[in-house]
Amino acid sequence: MCGIAGIYRPSGLTEADRAVLPAMLGAIRHRGPDEEGQFIADRVALGCRRLSIIDLADGQQPMFAADGQIASVANAEIYNHDALRAELAGQGARFFSRCDVEVIPHLYARDGLDLARALNGQFAFAVYDTTRDRLVLGRDQTGIAPLFWARIGDGILFGSEIKAMLAHPEMPRHLDPAGLDQILTYPGLVSPRTMFQGVQALRPGHLLVIEGGSPREVKYWDYDFPTEPMAQADEPALLDELDAALRGAVARRLVADVPVGVYISGGLDSALIAALAHQIAPDTVRHSFSITFPDRTIDEAPWQALVRDQIGSIHHEVSFSEDDILQNLRQIIVSGETALKESYNACTLVLARLVAAEGMRVVLTGEGADELFGGYVGYRLDLTRDSGFCDDIEEMIEEETRARLWGDGGFFYERDYAANADLTDALLSDTLLARRADFSALSTSPVDQAQLAGRSPFHKRSYLDLKLRLPDHLLADHSDRVAYCASVEARYPFLDPNVIDVARRIPPALMLKGGEEKYMLKSLGARYLPPELWQRRKFSFVAQGSPHLLRRGQDWVMDLLAPETIRRRGVFNPDTVARLRAQYESPDFELSQTFEDDYLMIVLTTEILMDAFDLTVA
């Protein structure tokens, strides 16, 4: 995969546009350190930084089709490219490389705006049709590959990371308080919102079509959970289907012209991926990677060792300490381009650097399993939650809020939102608080409510997790962005469309059979893993929070949280921040990060973000 960036102006590129493209690509060189390619025409400039994984010798971008009339750049792994290539070649398409992304312009030439429907992979692409003067941006179904865009004058900027767009002289630098409010309210950012005013994240499963200077979004995919009650299922048959789908997904993600490794966390999901990968291609998957901790209460080394011994891998591990958080906190903010509620992205960054230090650039990981198969405690709680009528005024307000957000006042997701809004009101500066109604995350639903209507509580929760937690947080700042900081590509077998299709057809009663989280995955794990792994209760790892950072007494941390700094920046209330500091610095204070937000971490990382990117509040 790679990093892409570009500019489109219907009135014609300016000299500044043409001159700035190398700087835009330079800002994301870490995503593709091997090569750079550009395509520049009258109205468009496309660029790509390449991380060579398939067809190392001849896979340079841009790619072309229709005798050069269609040009494309892509940050992509297309796992079904061989089948697509054979099909397209049989219809007259001419290919000049073995590179997977060469199918993209040819698919556009054949299918137009339906091109993404044929793709199985993780991708963000830009296709320019010179004959129609049309630019098409596309993002994969689940949101693995990031893609951002913004208007400038009569034109459009886009990039795999926002920092590429900030290299353009016309790009403003303002914090978006609506993005901050999403972080204060939901698990993280939700596309299309970002922390940068005027910058939008292209939503997963969508295209952005720019024709005649007017951008429009086109939805081509969604999870579409069933609306009808699901009949009693044939458990063994569904388990066999899941087994076959996941094996196929892993096999597709082992295809590369470079070595492929596996992450081993100690949990079920990564262990299952590692076991399948080793069974499918033992000579390909020889290296595994783990992170350990001096604190034995959070260290999973014994379970990591079980997986390592089973697959017989050459194992690499790195020990992570509090010092690593302090040393890497600024970098994970710069890489993720967002404020954070916790510091564990630093762990992922250190782990990716370990992969790179061993000369490798591709790893398989287990992200996506919890959201698809019911791996969080909320799924179990839904089994016993009382959704009956309540005449308590505060609960009635909550029900109104839930009805506005989810279309169902009785469905509880994450927290009591009205109560949380009262808490976060106190955190915001007087200036922002006075206009919070203009950017409140509670004013409208962040998701397509039609995808929630008529669904079971399990599928409602799954859909919200897959939209609010996964693409713009767990796959973004926690995975893609820190992995690519080290020029490492992560691959996600659980997010294969075929695996998702099987998951959609498993009845909720089977997903949580006997009240057991991820029952079906555990049943599959019993086929490949020792009981100590698949019978193990889910371990929710939480990295050290802001109370630990405060107690280290770092001058730069204290300076960022100082009242004069907070007041000058104009985002947070200095008195509230001072009270939080006093509370968090208390030796006997403990923050339960599993159930409580680390508000001071949000403040600290927002301050780092604004400092790193020179952002102001408009």
C-alpha cells in the first residue's frame, strides 16, 4: 500500500498547485518510502508514494487505462486482483504489470461508478477520467484505508493523511470543535468529521465524485444486517462456513512479494489468525511480533508464548514502559491527526517499529472481530437490560436523546449522553460553550438510522461499533496511522467481505450462546488453538493514563496543561482543567479507563495536536 495526494481545479491548476504536489507527497513519505509517481494535466494533479509489496519491479503508479484517458493512484491491496485481471483481460483490457492496483482504472473503464463493488481489499483510490473531466475518490467498505478531502477556492484537495493537504498554501489550519465534541461523546471521530475544520474523511463504502466542480457522495456498500427475525440456524454448518471464509481471507492476505508476519497479542483473535496463517503457509509466515509489559497485571506474555510455540515462529518482542508513552505521545498525535482518550497507540507504534527493524513491512492483525462477533461487554448486557417505560425526567431526556441518535429511545449505547454533556460543558471554554449547540455531537445522528431500524439489539450494537469505534479510531489512529509511521502495512482478515457476509447470517442467539461473548469465534478457536487460549476470558488492555503521566512531572506536560496555555488556546476552561489536574495528581486517585473517560488525556492530546499543526480556533 501507499500514500496518495492530489489537487483538482475545474478552472485549471495554478502554478502554486503544480509546485506544491511534491511537498504534499513529501509530507506522507513514510507511507511509501520506495518510489514517487505523479500525473499532472490541465485540471488535475495526482501523486503517489509507494510502499512496494506486489510486483516490486514494475508496479509504479500512476496506472492508466483506455489508452491513457483514465489515470489512477491508489493506496490499496486488492486481494482478488488475479481474478479481476483475468476477467478484464478477457474483455480486451491490456495490462503492463502484475501490480494489483492496475485493475482499478480498468474497472472504472468498464463499470464507471460501480467499480468499487467488485473489489475485495483495503483501498483508497483516485481515478481521473480525462474525457469527462471527472475525479472519483473511493474508500474501502469498512474504512481500513484513510482518505481525506477539502475544498479550496473552486478546487478540491485530497490525501491519505491530512498533513499532505496542509502542505498546500490555501489550506486553513483551524480546529473543528465538532470533531472534538465527537471525541468527548463517542468512542472517537466518526467520518466525515475530523479534528480539522473544513477537512472531511470520506466515509467507508463511499465514493466522492467531482464533476463540474461540484462534489457528491455516492454510497456503494453497507453492512445491511437482517431486519427479519432470524430462524434457528444449523450451528455446525455455519461454523464450517465461517471457518472456510476466514481461511480464505487469511490466504488472500498472505499474498505478497515480501515476507508477511503476524501480530500476537495473547488474545483469541490474533491467535486464531496466526494459527490459520501458519497452517496455510508455514514457509511464508515465519515471524511473529508481540509487546510485553513489566507490570504483570497487564502483561500477556504467557499467552503469547502459547501461540508462538504452536506455530513455531521466529518470535520478536519488545517491552513497553511508561517512558515509552512519554517519548512517543507527540508522535502518535502527529501520526493520528487527532486527540485521544488513551495512550495505547504508543504501544502499536513501538510494535510497528519492531516489525520494521526486522526488515519486514506486512503483518496480519485481528482487528474487527470484536465488532462483528460480539466481543464487548455491552452485547451481554443487552441480554438483561430493561428497556421498559420510565417516568423519571432525567431518563426521559436520555430516551429522547437516544431516539434522536439511534431511532430507538430504549437502545442504550455506551453512556448516558445528557449526563455526559453536562460534564463536558464544564470542560469547554466559555467561548466554545456559548456556541456548543452549533457543533454538538448530540444534535443529529452520526449514522444512517435506516441501517438500525428493525434490527436486533445485537446487530444495532454491532453496526454502531463498526461505524463509531472501528474505522476512525481502531483502524485509523490506533492501527493504520501508527503502522505507516514505521512504513508497515497491517492486514485485517476479519474484515474480508466474505467473513462479514457469514457474520451477518449468524443469529444473535448463536453469537452469544449461553451468554458467552464471541461464542462462534471461540467455537472456531477450539478447532485450531489450545483450550487456554480459546476458553480465556477477554482481557481488556488499558495503557497508562494521564494520572500516571502527571505523576512523572514532565515539564512539557505541565506547560501544556498550565492555566495560561489553556486560556491562550481558547478550547478548554482553565479552571476545570486545574481542578482535574489536582484530582488526577492525588496519590490515591485511580481512573477506571475501561468505564471512565480520561478527560485530561483529551485535553493534553488536543493541546499537542494544536501545537504540532499550528491550529487555532476560528
